[in-house]
Amino acid sequence: MPPSRLSGPDLAVGLCVLLLGAVVLWQATAIPDSPIYAQVGPKAVPYAVGAGLLALGAGLTLSGLRGGWSWTLEEVREAPPRNLRAFLLLLAGLLVNLVLIVPLGFSLAAAGQFVLVAAAFGSRRTLRDAGLALVLCLAVWFGFVELLGVNIGAGLLEEAVLLALGQEPA
Amino acid sequence: MDAIAGLSLGFSHALTLTNLGWALLGCFLGTAVGVLPGIGPALTIALLLPITFQVPATGAFILFCGVFYGAMYGGSTTSILLNTPGESGSIITALEGAKMARSGRAGPALATAAIGSFVAGTIGTLGISFLGPVVVDVALMLGPAEYCALMVLCFVTVSAVLGGSALRGLTSLFLGLVLGLVGIDLQTGQPRLTFGIPELLDGVNVVLVAVALFAVGETLHLAWRHVEGRQEVRQVGRLMLSRADLRRSVGPWFRGSLLGFPFGVMPAGGTEMPTMLSYYAERKLASPEAQKEFGTTGAIEGVAGPEAANNAAAAGILVPMLTLGLPTSATAAIMLSAFQSYGINPGPLLFEQQADLVWTLIASLYVANLMLVVLNLPLVGLWARILTVPQPQLYAGILVFATIGTYGISNSVTDLVLLYGIGLVGMLMRRFDFPTAPVVIGMILGPMAEQAMRQALTISQGDWTVFVTRPGSLAILLLALAALAGPRLYAAWARRG
Amino acid sequence: MAQVLAGVPRGMRRRGLLGLAALGGTAQAQGAGWPTRPIRVVVPSPPGGPPDLILRVIAPRLQSLLGQPILTENRAGGGGLVGTAYVARLPADGYTWLFTTASHVNIPPFNDNAGYDPVRDFAHVTLAAQNFGQALVVHPALPAQDLAGLLALARQRPGQLTYVNAGNGTASHIPAELLQAMTGTDLLSVPYRGVAEGMTDLLAGRVDLFFVGTQIAVQHVQEGRLRALALTGARRWRGLPAVPTMAEQGLPGFEVVNWFGLWLPAGAPLGMVQQIHAAVAQAVEDPEVRRQFDAQGLEGVAMPPGRFADFVAAQARIAQDIARRVGTKPVP
């Protein structure tokens, strides 16, 4: 049985799609008219895509007002309760990587991410995870640099290890 | 020199101990880099270029061909196991492959991909040996109008991945079209939807979006619904193909290969379109029981077909490079500059001027292909065991893996923000039952179709009839119409009869 | 993998960029003063692209000449804008260099917010290498045997002869715009994603002309599938000795070649700039480097810093003129 009243989350999704369509249309008007010869200008397709999104968004919004579609989804009805702790830990992991990868380099940032993500999925052996992650990430970094000549963001740790190795020439 | 004589000459060179050694090294390196995130055959061959200082041309090209074919084998591995495709040609493989792995059928998925790669590689190499110059002449006849029609045909394939609701599926497709619009408009040089961010001028990378939606989004969703203390233990299951798996794979292998090769030969073809068409075809052709596995537990046809198409297309890319000197992919471009470091200019005269080298190269493709299937089938068991890593470390590893693939090549934090941001969108799409595959399809096809349409119209000086007056274009458009309307008409007819 | 690589000739690992042995030994032998730690060279295009490949040829020599490891960092994006703007904002301490192509000056004028000024934001070290220019090729069905014939045709059919444009500001676009500006003709630009797609349409006769790399064109010209009308360099190229330059055919001063240069952020000490230039000059004289350049249709140059600064300024002005001309073209 469809619920008779509107579905908040589903309505929100519909409105987001409407908003996206509006943003695309707004951005399309901002594309300068090109002086270069063009039969179909650079705006035509963005206008069409924006209009399409508005139509689809309207359809979804309408559906949301009439009870939405989430109630039909088996997965949503039978889903376990949401786990804010795990989700936030994971988000924190992503954030840590974003913030640290430039100042501290790849290995430290990625190891921080690894520990937080593992904790999000219930790992309690944080120290072991950290050790594992550091060794793994450093190994990957060295592999990429030494064998492939591809430098994935060198930072403090990488330079320290490089220097330590440099003192005893192979 | 005809092809048979050429091949026997080629094999007599390729089967020496030194050259077999180069091939083996190439296959090994290729498989390794195919598995590494963000590292493809183009970069690997670029890194190996300095050996052209020391090694004779034959040895170097045998090595490069091994890397090239090896990377194609390795490319599907991460798609299937971790849902993180490494190149755009293996995105479609991830659709069913990752689902098979989740339902304990990683072994058969990897095995069908490996054998499918062998079948496709063999058919592709046969194509290079015997059909090369002929198909290239046909491919040259395809212009922007035909390419535009081809992309219209490919859009039909979206219907195979729309999922339960056309409204939500099409919304996903349009989201992909929006992402495809981001960047500099090729025709006029104007930036579109870049919001003044210079990193967006080159557009959004489709592999990044696929990894974000498939792997990052999925991981976020799992965390959101994570039940403390409950550890899912994944089953590795049987490793080899059962008799039924084999029966179901053979057709897709051959169909995928035959579909993929011509696309590879087309200078603007690429590997993505044939994988989509193959997926569509296999989904429509599958038996009713197999149909139920598509999109749920993972159907083996959906791995075998697209993977074969991908590899046959990749092999086909060598044809325009060897016969016209045209590099139609990054890898071909690097191989071309390798030829040039030996003072050889590939082109129409290559087969006459460098018959020895070319035929040895082709012969070594057969050798590499055989080596690779022998090398890769035993690896299936090893790879599949990755899934037995406990859940926390497995998902943490997948995210680090995705980070390397994104950040490693560009060193761009903007790309990481995109990866995680689109991952969040992917999680919401998962929650609200929006299919993610149409996003990728829209992203790949949208820009190509727009570009081809506008090229065709510029060349025809604005004449829209160009799409129906050119026979090739008209034929493809009619085929698209048939693919769209055909099944419905057939159903209606069947109900009446 | 390390073990497998160990069996491979040294050249392959030469690039293996840390060359750990070099790190310990030579660095200390040099004593105090710059450089005392690894140098990063930012290449604002993907690994495997032309500047990346050229840098990979000379980097090992620079590494041994300067006594410090040289790490390549590929920061692709925005046709080179992202990586270049990044270097422009860094301190001029000599530990971050920029290595890129003529797009350094050719791309910014086509973008409203390029993020850097190609002349003022950099210390100009040297032009390391350059090619012999592009070949102007046409489909044989086009009734033009030489440049004069082509121009006559273009005047007969203004705005109708089509040319392949593989990206604004690239080597296929700049000479076409320069030709139109110098001769007052009007050609129609057809944009392509890359050289291969454009070449396909040219071979099939769907577009009329293309300024394409000489190496890509040479076999098609020899076989008669394409006709080469002119070269855009200052001198003829030995691969196509019968093809005259643009200047020879009545367009004196028409010279467009692709070149590869090295920069530091603005404000770098002159001594450091000269030291790097001297190292590059020595590197491009290395016989192995010369052989490699030669096979790729390049020649080592190592233009001195002062002349290079003037050269960059002049090239930037040409690109700005072209961008202005394109930008003010009336909409048909």
C-alpha cells in the first residue's frame, strides 16, 4: 500500500534534481556566445540537458508528493538501522586524507585514512591497523617511485626514509 | 609478402629464446600494471622507452606488445574483485563482475574474463594479420556523421541498465550527461560548467566517476548500514568454470570479440562503445534463468561479453597504428614514438619497408596471448583470496587503492574532492534506488555524440540532412530504431499470434 | 618486480628516478650550496606526453651534472594551466622547476583566467629542444599544388576550406590562424579531439587541410595519399626535402615550431638560472641524447637565458594577437 501522505526524503531528492537542472540552465546562459563559426553553439546541448533534468526532477518531485518510491524498495524496508558512528568515522577518514595528503605526504595521510575506515567497520586493533597501513603505503609509494617513476605526493615520512636510505648507498 | 609467409617469418623470429624471454617479461609487467590503480599500458611503455637505447627493435617491441596485452588481462581483475575499474574499457565489466564476486563467484568471473581475453586477443590478432589493411579502408569511410549515428545506437543500450524505474534511470543518465559537459567546449574553446575551477577545464575523468560511484559510494552505504559486531565472511567459492559456466560464456566471448575488433580499428571508435553494445546484446540474448542474475547476483554473460569486446577493441587499435601511422589511443601514441626512436615511421609503407619487424611483432602477439592465459588462470585463485581479507581492512584497502588511482597520476586534491564528493552522491543514489551505470554511459557517450554531431554539421556547412543522406549513417540510425522498437513490436506480435 | 627489473639493461632503470646510489655519493661530494636536496620538475601534462618523454631523456644527465635526484611530478589539467600556475606560486628556491611546451604561451590567451602570466611570473631558464615545425598537408583531390594555389583557392571560396583544429592554441591551430592573419584569407576550423581523428578525416577527404607533425605526415606524402604544400619551420626538413617552407613561398617571417622549455618561478637568482642552463646545454650535447632527439624529429638547442626571455615574450605576443583576432571574428 502506498502511504497517502508525502515522503520527505523522496521529495528532497526530487527537489535536488530540479535544483541541478536549474544550475545547469543558469550555467548554460553564462557560456559566452562564441565568435567562432559553429552551426550548433556551445549552449545548445547544455540547454537540452538542463531542460531534461527539470522535467525529470518535476516527475520525481510529483512522485515524492504522492508518497514517493522508497516504500517500494525491499532494501530500504528491511535495512538495519542507520549507523551514524560508522558513517562519520568513514567520512572522517576521507577528510583526514584530503587535509593531510599535501602537508604530510601520501603515506601518512593514506595510513590515517586506512585506520579510520577500518575502525568504521568495527576493527578494534587500531595499533595493528596503523602499523600495517604505514608499511603498506610506504611500500606502495616506493614501488611507484622507484619502478614507475610516478611520484604520489612525497612528504615528511618519504623524505626521511629516503635520507636514511641515502646514507648507505646500495 | 602475403600474410601466411609473413607469419611464418615472424614466428621464426619470435620463437627464439631471447625473444620469448622479452615476451614473458612483458606479459608479467603488463599483468602487474594492469592491476595497479591508475597505471596503464601507455605509462608503462613510456617508462620503458629508454630501453630503446640498448635493445634491438624486435626485442623492444615484443616487450611492449607483452605489456600491452598483459595490461588488458590485468585490467579486469580490480573491476571484478574491488569494483574499481582501472580504465574506461573495463567499467562495464565491473557491473556484473563485482556482483558475481559479492555472491561468491569471483573465481568463475575472473576465469571467464581471462579466457575471454584469450579468445578476444586471438581473434583480434588474426584480424591484424589477415584483415588489417582492408578494415582500415572501410574504417576510413566512417566520418563524424556515422560516428554520431553510432553513438545514438549506443544510447539504446542504456535501456539495459535503467533498473526498476525509467524515471530514476533517466535521471541517472542525465546526471552523466551533465558531468560529461564539464570542461572546455572543443569547438569554441569556451569553458562550460567549470565554475571557474581550472582543474575542471579538462573535464571530469570517467574512470574517477566510476570508481567513486561503484566503490566509494558502495563503501559509504555499507558503513551507513553497518551492524556492529556482525562480520560478513565472503565465500571464495569454486575457482574454475563449471560446465554450465563454460556453456554460457562461449557465445559472449565470440560475439564480444567480433563486435570489439572493428570498433578498435575505427579511428574514433575506442573500447567503451563495444563493451556497452556487448553488454546490451548479452542481456537481451541470455536465457530467462540467466536474465534473473543480471543486476542481482551477477550474470557470467555480462562479464564474458564486455571483457572480450574490450580486449578485441584494444587489439584492433594496433591496426590504424601499423597501417596508417595513426595513434588512436594513448598506448598507440607511445608505441609510435618508440618506432620513431628507431628511426622507423609507421604508415602505409611499414609492411613493405619493415616486414621483418612487423611480422615478428604480430607473431609475438600470438605468443604473448598464449603466455598470458597460462600465466593468468593460476592467478585466479590467488586474486580471489583477496576477498577473504576481513571486512574492515578490505574496505580500508579499497579506499586507499582508489586514492592511489586518483591522486597518483594527477597529484591533484581537486580530483580527490571529486572522488569523495561523487562517492557521497553514489551512496545517496544507492539509498534511493537510482542505478549508477547510466551515469557512466551518459558521461562517455554524451560528449562524443555532441562532438560528432557538431563536426558533421560544420563540415556539411550546416546541412542537417547529412545524417540521413549518407548511407552509413542512415543504416546505423535504422539499426538503432530497430533495437529500440524491435523488442516491443516483437512482443506485441507474439501476444497476437 | 625489482628482481625482474634487475635483469634488464641499466637504461631502463636509469629513470628509476631516485637512483639511490647517486643520492648518497655525489650529493655530498658537491659540498655546500645549491642544490642540497632532490629537485622536483613539474610537467603540467600527463605522464607519457611529449614534454614528459623529452624530460625523461635529459633528466638522467641533469641528475648526474647537478648531483641531486630529479623527480618528475606530472600535474595535468586545463591544457597545462593547472601545473604551470602551481609552479608560478611557489618560492623561487631552485627546487621546483617547470618543463613544458609552447603551450606555455599559447594556451593562456584563450582562457579568461589562466592563473599565470607566461612572461612575468617566471624566470626563463632555457629553450631545451625544438622540432622542425608542422607540415601543411592537403588531400590530393584538392586542386592546389603549392601554397599559392591553396591561397587562390581560399580566396575563391572564402570560409569554406576546412582545416583540422586539434585544440585551440595547439600546433595544428596556431599556424592556421597565422596563415589567415598574414594572407587575409578565411578558413573554417573543424575541431577534433586529437591528431588521429583529424588525420582520418583528412585522408578520407572530409576536411581539406591540416598542419600536422612531420613524422605523422611523411609516409602518407611519400605514398601519395596526401600532398605536402609547405613546412612551418625556418628551414626545410630532411625527411621531406622537396617541400619548401612557408617563408620560401612568399611569407617571410612565418615560423611556427613546437619547442620545449624550462622555467623557475620568478625571482630565482641569476647564478642558479645560469647553472641550470649550463647543465642543460651540456646534456643536449650528449651523443645519446642527440640520437634520441634526432629520431624524434627534434634538435637540442639550450638557448641562453637572456635570449630565451625575449623569445618567450615575442611568442606570447603572437599568441595574444591570434587570440584577439579569433575573439573578434564576426559570427557568420
